[in-house]
Amino acid sequence: ENVKFDEKAFDYLSRVGSEKSLRYALQLIAPARLCAQTCGRELIEMEDVEKCTTLFMDRSESLKKAEETQQRLAAKKA
């Protein structure tokens, strides 16, 4: 994708890929690039990747939130 990362951002994204999933880490690249560009940079920095990990959930987090919501809704009906 011809994307440039500073070393800390690249290392962080690599950790995210190994701890969560490679697919999730790869999906963070585009929004991280947009975050950098809105700040007037072409180089993706650590703060850009961190921001995207707070904005977007990986599959396991998403499933957990859906289950919690389902349980809350079931409790309200009871």
C-alpha cells in the first residue's frame, strides 16, 4: 500500500497483529494513514495507530460486546 510508518508505530502494529490477528492489524493501516494525513503527515506515527485501535474493535472484542448487549436486553425483558 506504499505506506510509511515510524518505527514505534510499526512495532506496535506488529504486536497488535500477533496478539489479536494479522487481519485486524492490516485493517488498521488505512484508517491510521487517514489519521496521519488529517494531521498533515504522510508518516504514520504511534498515536495514529493507537487512536485506530480505540476506534475499531477486533473480532473477539466485537463478539464480546454483542454478547454483553444481548444479555442486557434479555435481562430487561425478564
